[in-house]
Amino acid sequence: MRDTSSQRYLHTHLQKRGLGFKVLFEPHGLRRLDGQFLDDLRNSAPVLEQQLLDYRQGLQLSTPIDISEFLLTVAPHLDEFIARLFDIQSALEASQGRTISHNVIMRFKKSFVLRRARRYRGGFSASFQELNQWRTEQLQAAPLAAEDDEYATAVWAEELLTSAEQNHDRIEKLTQW
């Protein structure tokens, strides 16, 4: 494997914790890393650390839903630990920010696609091409024309829903789209 500056950078941060890439391929190295994670978890969330130890011993959490919820609770702590381990906190924060910025799209899909469009049984006031042209004009008038058409549509749809009675006709037409 060729040694790049990013590999050297990451290796330096591992060494600060008494680890290295080669050590992580060995069982004793993984145990050390796990021990450091457990220490970190004990300092930040002692109850969660004990729950993790119990889970590893097969205690508690009998249903798949309980296990999923528990793992989702532990995951942010593991994210933070790994980010500190490799000194990539700012990259992690940027990635989280990009992910959160898409929440409006997920809400649109849930509200319009899953709830409204799938249940829509009415007639269509225009062809898809005409509805799409109308939607584009509405976004430009809002003004929500953006490089990300899906994002702009989702933001506009959320705005419409804040005054649903007043925007009934536009919501209906967007549902047809």
C-alpha cells in the first residue's frame, strides 16, 4: 500500500491513542480500540456503556425493535468517537449538515408521495407535461428556482401546506403532478 499524506495524517492520530493501522488488524488491537471506546462511552454516558456491555453478554433487548432502538442510541457516540480518533470532526459535521439539508425532501415524499399522490383518486386537470410546466412557473414565481429542482419543490410544498385551506387548489394540482 502506498503511503499518502492522508494515510500519514490518520496514522498520526491513531498513534496518539497508542494504535496504528497494522494493530487494528490484530485481535489485541481491536480489543484496545474497543476498550478506548468503552472508556469514552463510560465518561459520556455511563448507563449506555453498561447497557452495551449487557447487550454483548446477551442480556436485555429481546425484540428486534428494542435492538434497533438501542443501536440507534449508541451510533452517535460511536460516530463521535471515530471522528475524534481520526480527527475528522469537521468533515463529520459537514456531512451531517448535508444530510440534514435533505430532510425537507423526505418530508415532501412522505406528505405528498406517500400520503396524497398514492391515495389520489380524482381526475387530472392537465397532462404531466403541462403540470410540470405549471410547477416550474410556480417555483420561479415563489422564487424557488434552484439548481436542485427536487429540493425547491419540497420547500415550496411545505410552504403551501402551512396555509392548506388557502392553497387548496395548488396543493391539489401539485398532488396531480
